[in-house]
Amino acid sequence: MELKGKKIVFLGDSITQGVGTSSDEARFSNLIEKNEGAICVNYGISGTRLAYQHKPSDEPSFDLCFIDRVDEMDADADIVVVFGGTNDFGHGDAAIGHFEDRDPYTFYGAVHTLITKLITKYPTAQIVFLTPLHREFEQNYIVKGGVERYSTLKEYVEILRELLEYYSLPTLDLYRCGRMQPLVPIVKEMYMPDGLHPNDAGHVLLTEMITAFLKQI
């Protein structure tokens, strides 16, 4: 796909917003716009999740979930890029749920709801998802939804893969091939100093991978 002149909207969390970079100009969406001549609109909000929450967050902006923010996005996008899920694992209280769920208070149901809402709003646009990157403490088991249901980040990634295959949407699997694993000291130092957010160099990597991925669709 040729990116020059295409309008690309990016829906995401703190990584999309650019937390960890030295400036907005260093985040991947701005680099793609500069390098490729695309029109990039960034809808990243730090701390946000795909699923609805049972208990309000201490920081109200964290509860501006992806599903509701679709309504605010430009309707004339040629490409929609969704990059999230790490906060659902990290500090969300929604249960994992099951494939049959359409309840946005579960992770399965929220992903179903988000995807169908995006397809309805953008029936002719190219919709793609990026899986979460590796992060520190990703093997920690966290109780979800107040029930004895323990989950790791990898489980969230696998759910995204499963549902994106079901809806036949392209997926850039950054968990599998994102080249950033902060448990390796030199990688953390170079690309993810806080163990979660890519720095300027990390956003250069993201730019390269996302650009190559979009061009081959």
C-alpha cells in the first residue's frame, strides 16, 4: 500500500501518545508522516484500555476506553491503526471472559465490540492492529474482575491474535517480532529505559516496522 497522501488515524494508549519520547516529533506517528508524506492523526491517551472498567480509576482519563473514542475519530481515514492492550493487563479490572462474550466489561467482549464498531464506521478503510510489546513484569499473574482468574500479558496478546484472525484483519505482532524485550539489559537501556515505554530510538524501530507492515498490505 502506498502511504503518501493517505490519512492514517492511530488509536492507542501512552505508547501511541508518545510517553517516553523527547518530543511529539519523535513519536512513531509523526515520523511516519514525515518520512512517508502521510497525513497522520494521533488519538493516543496515556493509561487507556480497550475494556470498560467496573471501578472508576483514580485518574479519570484512564477510563476513556478505546471503544468510546472511536466516535471522536475522523471519519475519512484511509487506514486505522489500533495499538493497545497492555493497560488492560497492567491495571484494568475487566475479566478476560470468553470468545462468545460481547460484553465490553470483559476483554474478549471489548475486543469484539471495538472491532465491529471500527468496521461499521470505516467499512472501506484498512483497519489493522498492533499487539502489545513485551514489558517488564509481564509474567506476573493478576486477578481480573474480582474472580480467581489469573492472566499474563501473553494471554491478552493471544486473545487479540485469535479475534483478529476471526475478523480477518491484518495484525502486526510486536510481541513476537517487535525487537524490544526489556528483560534483556542492553535492549532495555537502548529502547525501553522504564521497561514499558519506547524512547526515541524505540519509536524509530516502531516506525520502521509499522511502515513496512502497512506497505506490504
